[in-house]
Amino acid sequence: MKKVGAGKTAPVTAVDPDHALARLFEANRRWAQRMETAQPGFFKKLAQLQAPEYLWIGCSDSRVPANEIVDLLPGEVFVHRNVANVVVHTDLNCLSVIQYAIDVLKVKHIMVVGHYGCGGVTAAYKRQRVGIVDLWLRHVQDVHAKHFERVEALPAAQRIDKLCELNVLEQVLNVAHSMVVQDAWRRGQDLTVHGWVYGLRDGLMRDLGMTVGASDDIEASYAAALNKLF
């Protein structure tokens, strides 16, 4: 393959046609053709700008693709994903995404979206040894510890999914308390943070009832959502 330099474009297909990955390039061509046929000029317009109203903070799980499950087109939702949809104040990757979404893209809604049957939450609950990700999942273990008595009082079959819900609420708290969100509210920017959970078994999302649009709303919204879960 030729080196791509100034004024040059990489080949559309850089994989041997007989390679197993070639089907992905073929699928990409079909998808691009469908999009352009349905909306002539779609990619030309998309290349000029993105103006999403939503920031989606979700899990890396391949079964939870943000755009598809809310039926939005490319350019309509800004996405950050990690294992177990965790938001921590030392994660510069996530915080940079949040700041860019708020300060540059001017999104109006941030959705923290967990999902039932989350492998990360399951591993955290069961204290499974996975590898480096164990350090990351300590944040989910902290959520379990915080709500230990309530979670363990439930039937065993319900505990992990309940922890998935609780994890969403705690991450909404973290987003709402972040400096960039607090600054946005202080200057009167229209911004609301939501907590949702997605069901793998039925493809439907649930609103967990934690919706925060101002600093003064945080604790009351958290308490109401928590009460709704138990």
C-alpha cells in the first residue's frame, strides 16, 4: 500500500479480498451506498459539521450500540463508552469528552446509559479476577459497598441487575458534580443529565427517574430515583 501523504487518500479497501475482514469493507460500502441513496448528499453534509444535542455515556458492550438503539443517524449523538459506563474524576478521557460536548458542541442532554446483564458489573459483584480491568471495576465495587444491605436483601437473581441500575445513578451523580457540568449550570447553559438503563432481552430502555438540570436538583433527584428502585 502506498504511503498516504499530503493530498493523498488511503485506498478504500486496504485488506486482501480473501481476508476474513474484507467482509467488513464490503458491508461498509453497502451501508454508505444505502445512506447516500436514502439521503443524497448525506456524507458531504456530515463532513462539514456535527451538531448533536446528546452526549451518550455508555458501556463498551458490543450489544449496546448507541446510535442504533435510539434510531439516530451519524452526527446526531456524541458518544463515550467504557467498561460498565463509569465516570470518575480522574479519567481525563471521559472528562475531556464531557467538556468538548458541553463547551464546543453545546449538547443539551447527557445520558448515562447502563444495561442489564452488564459483564463489568457482574465481574465487580462477583469479585472475579479479569486483569487490568479489575482496577477499573473497583469503582463499581464501591457502588455495591455503598448499597450493600439493600442489594443483598434482594433475591439473588435480582442483585446484579439492581447493581446495574444503582451504578447508573452513581455515575449520573459523578457527571452532575463534575467541574465542567457545574460551570455550565453556573453560566445558565441549558443542560440536563439523565440516567437510563437498556434491556438486552427486549431492546428497550428504561428511565431510572434521575434527571438533573441544575445543581440544586442533584440530591433530591438522586433520593427520588433511589427510592423508586427499592
